[in-house]
Amino acid sequence: MRAGLLTLLCLGGGGVAFAVPAAAQTGVASCPDFAPGRVVLDVQVAPLRTDYSQSIRQLAQKPGRRPTAGRTANAHIMGLAAIQYNQQWQVGVVTASLGQGRYCGAAQTLTVTFGYDERTVYVARELPQGSCIHGEVLAHEMRHVAVDEQLLREYVPALKRRLEDVVARARPVQGRSERQVMAAIEQPIRAAMRQLIEEFGRERNARQARVDTPAEYDRIGRSCNGEINRYIGGV
């Protein structure tokens, strides 16, 4: 990179680097005054799908919630709320040449996409649509959907505040190459994103477990005059 240019580069998700003119930095030992970094958070929620085509056996093979306490080893999965959540992030880094083979850089923008990529509610095809037990199982799975939606509403503001804090606390970084500078800027952001996603997953598991209680399974089993027993005898 030629001295006298500030360069904006993207990390985390790829992108096209571009440069904008700035005051010459050759021979300057300290970093210039970079503009404060900012966080852009894009929340995505996929449309909710329903699928009544899968059999009890097929639902048992799908990844999803693990059986909770009170479910027997031969318990049947009559419904499932399957969700896939993910995050992508990209940090725009401004760098400047300090001369003598030194570079300085700082995070300018952190763009995060977070949310649910896929949401599907399954009810086993053995349960006739419109039947009492089909409605009970569907209502149970919709409670899981409501938990996910509420958690996302609560989590997004906290996620943005914590990321803004990470960016605000970051200081300009010096290095012997732009790549070295960018790697140093990226490291704390990557660590923060990993921690935040792990916390989100733990909280989601805890909240969903409060829906899948032994009492709830017993209630569904007794509902509709025990209608569910008509459909699991041969499974």
C-alpha cells in the first residue's frame, strides 16, 4: 500500500478492499485519529413452515431437542419444532502506513447478521389433521416457537450493546503488515462473538427445557381422552 492512503478492508465474511485518500503518514510513529467504530446489526427471522408429512419414525431420526427427564427410552416423538440459528459477521478495518514498514489500523464497522435461518414445526403424519390430538401436539410445538421468538427479541438489544462495548474498548493496533494488524483487530471480536453465541444457545436450551416437562408430556398423553394411544401402538 502506498504511504498517504487509508485503506478499508473487510474481515470475517470476505469483501472488496477499497482506499480513500488521507494525509500522508510516512515517518509518523503514532497512529492517526481514526473515526469511532460502529456496529450494524441485521436480524433475520425465516418464515415459519409446517410439515405434516413426516412419520413418527422419521421424526425420531431428526436432529432436535434431546429427550428431557421423565421421558422413557421408548417415548415417541409426535412433534418437533426445528430451528437453525446462525450468525455471520464482517469487520471493516481502516489501516494507515506509518512508514519504516509499520502499519496501524482500527475497526471502523462491525456488521453482524444474526437470527433464525430456518424454522419448521413438524407434527407426525399419523395424527390426522384436524383431530384433537393433532391440535394438542401442534399447540405444544408452537410454544417452543414462541420461546424462540421471545428470546430473540430480548437478546438482540443486549447483543448489540455488548458488541458496541467491544468495538468501543478496542484501541488502534500497530503491526509490521496490514495482515498482522487485521488479525489482531479480528481476534477479540471473534472471541466475543463465540462467547455471545454460546450464551444464547445455553439460554435457549434452558428456556425450551421449561416447556418440555414431564408434567406437560403427561398432560398431552391424557388429553383428548387418550387419543394419542390410537396412533403409537404399531410404532
